[in-house]
Amino acid sequence: MTSLLDEREQRRARFVGRVRRQLKIAFAEAKKRDVSQADVARTLDVDPAVITRQLNGSANLTLATIGDLAWALGLYPQFELLTEAQLLEKAGRPTANKMANATSVSGSEGPAQVTPFRLHVIEAA
Amino acid sequence: MTSKSTITSLRLQQKLFPLVLRLEPGEAAHRFVYGTPGFMTWWSQELPKLPMDVEEVLSPKEQIFALLTDFASGLRMDYPKELEEMKPPEGGIWEFQTVDVRVFGFFPERNHFIGVFGDSTKRCHDYGLHRGYMNECIRICDRELVLDRIFGGKIDDVIT
């Protein structure tokens, strides 16, 4: 059975999902420090419902919004673009050029010299 | 007494099909998603046509693909509105949730999810379809697939 999404759609979907997930993790961690979503909303002077919608996907998350949310959570967002080899390296797997049969590695398609985006939210010191 | 089926036997009988969820480089499959023939038809024919929330940047098929692929890659699933057991929890039926999509099914074993139905979030809310989908999932699990399912009510009971 073929995949429902093409390579481009898959990559976009995973990236957007990953950013939202990072933010959900950040909010879950903030909650452990007694910082609620309502607190963050007050800090940013927005309705708490806006943040809920940004996290669940029913409001658009711009890069500026992510920066604002990170600031309100006391975090620093970082962004990087990685090659497939770098991703494999990070995962502790042999990279394509280290393997005898390079063509068997993960079957990536398309123009993908540059592969998935990653966004990390790092706690302020 | 009817003997219980297994995922393997149902796949051989073409009563279950694995869902194609392509992982990214460096990711490994920790969990698995299957669909009944009805679910697979919905996945390939109905899901691409579902309406999209006006402010959402991802299409419905992209939303559920991202969520299920995160699931398959072994990421945590304990954030609200991602994977929740339906009420009452005695049914052992679980629901994947995105802004625009709902997928209903169950876990015959840990880390193995069987998708039975999918629908749009809006339709589920507007027509109150949750209870009906839950009951149908139970019937299909018990009577058509004849599979065990995990009962528990906690996410740790169904995934590692």
C-alpha cells in the first residue's frame, strides 16, 4: 500500500507536529514549577484560549509566537536544519557514507540534501 | 468456545492491514498501527477529503499522519488531546485526537493499535458520534476480529 502523503507533506507534518509537541512538553514542565497556561497568557497579555488553540493546532503558530511563548516560559528556542547523515549520527546509527551499501539507508527521496527541521526549547539559566 | 485471533492471523486473513507510517532517519519503529478493511478505506478515500479548520496549517491527513507517526516512533503520548481512552474506560477503546480528525480503536497488546473508525472532529461533536463509535469498536473487536484488548484506563497500560 502506498503512503497517503508525499515526502514533502510528511516532512512538513512531522515538523509542525514536533514544534507543537516541544511546546506541550515545555508547558508540562512549567506546570511542575507551578506556572500555568493562564500565567503564561497573562504574561503575554492574551486570552488563555488563544494559547490552548495554538498548542492544539487550531490557531496558527508563527515563529514570533513561538519566541513569545518561549520567553514567557523562561526558555530559549533554537532551530536547526539537519542532513539525513546528521540525524542518523545523532541517533547513534551508522551514516550512509559509513556503510558498505549506502543505498539501503532509510530510502529517503527527493531533493533532500537538507532533511528534517528540529526546534528545541532550552531552559533559561 | 471461540479461540481468540492474533494480529498475525488476522493479517494473513486480510482482516487487518498495517498502516504505512514512514519514519524519519534516525527513528525506529517502537509501536505499530493496523487498520480494519473499513478503516483502511476511510484512510485512503475519506480522510483526504475531510474539511480543515480555518486556522490550522496542516491538512487533516497531515495532522493524523504526524500524530500516528509520533506514536509509532515511540514518543510520549501523555499530553492532553493526543491519545485518550474513551469514557467509560471499561470499554477499552481509545481515541487519537487532532484538531480535525478522530481515530477510534483499541490495543490488543501493548504498543499495537488497531484503528477501526475515523471521522472528522466536527462531525463527531455535531452529531454526538463518540458513543456509537465506541460501541461499534467493541462489537468489531469482540465479534468480527475476536481479539483480546487491553482494559485499564491509563496510558501506561497500552504503550511503553
